[in-house]
Amino acid sequence: DEMFISTKAGYDMWPGPYGNWGSRKYLMASLDQSLKRMGLDYVDVFYSHRFDPETPMDETLTALVDIVRQGKALYAGISRWPRQAEEYAYAFLENHGCHCLLFQDRLNIFDRESVSSGKLQASIDAGVGFIAFSPLAQGLLTNRYLNGIPQDSRATNSKFLNTDQITPELIARIQKLSELACKRGQTLAQMAVSWVLAHKGVTSAIVGSSSPEQLLDTVKSAENISFTQEELDIIDQI
């Protein structure tokens, strides 16, 4: 009761046509398996984590409604849906007495598509919370890459980030952002999360950590989410 627990389904979980995407069968089975693994009767939020172009939206969304009505989740959410599908989902869920609680999408200093595409504004207009993932851009917006690519970094071990992306130009931009963060009395990671949280309509940000100390350090980001216009302009220019 003191924790807020969410889980999601939308990507590969097991072989075959029912272990991926957004069918009713997949969403129901994936959540049941997650609850069993976690030893829980319900989660606070269950997300449809990926828009499925092959499954009718009504099937995916009705599954979310039924999951909430069955008590397996207290609230429904969607993640990474395109703008038009996002707006359709909000209206569908609302009309079925299951207000969409959260929309999850990527947002960071380097990737602002959720803002430019209008997805953040759509969530604001619908009274839906926006929760940002990858606020540190897969670790790029930390001190990990200030002096190059460490051997144990994510860039050398992840399918989402590779060493080809870490160019001298990018490292120079990261260094400039770090200099601005220092002037604000923050680490680069703290400033990056603060920048995300400073956006109107952003409810929270999803952060990862490899230690309690790292998590506590990141949480300090919430203590300073005020930016001067000059600071915002510098970040935009970089």
C-alpha cells in the first residue's frame, strides 16, 4: 500500500503469435504471468506498451477496461502510441468509464518528439498524466561519457545504444551541458531530469539506478526544476 507498482505488455515475451503486440489474449496472459512472478493480486497501473497496427484498437482498449474491472489493475495506461491513436484511446477509455491515468513516452534533452508531435499536449488536454522514460537518453546525459566511452558502459553492451552514436561532436555537446549543470549546482543527470520535470503536464520521470546512492542522487533533481529563459536557450542551442 505504500508503493506504486506498474507493469506493461507490448513486446516479445514468449514465442508465437500470442506473445507480442496488443491482442486481448496477449495482454491478459502477460499481466497474469507478471502478477504470478511478483506475487501480487493486482498492480496500480497496467500499460499497453506499444501500439499494434494489426489488432483493432477497440480490442486492445477493451482488454484494458476489463483488466481494471477485474481488479487486476487499478488504472489503465498506454505507452508509445502515435498521436491520433493516443487521442482515440483517451476517448474510448473515458466512454467506458475507465479514464486513462498515464501516457508514457520518451522525453529528454536530445529527443523531444513527444513535445513536437503534440503527444504531451494531447495528454494535458485529456487530463492524462504524462510519464517520461529515458530522461537520461540511455545514459548519455550523465557523466559517463564526458571523457569518451567507458568499457563497461551501456554503449558497449546495449541494443538501444551503440558506440557509433558517441561521436566527438556529441561528447562536446554533453560537456557543454555538464558545464551548465555545474553552474546550476547540479550534476548533468540531475539537470537532465529536472529539465524533463519542468515541462508542464509531465507527472513523473522513470529513472534507473545501479545503487541506492545513485537513486537518491537522481531524486534530488526534483528539488530544482526552475530554469531561467537564458538556461533554456543555452540548452536548446547545444
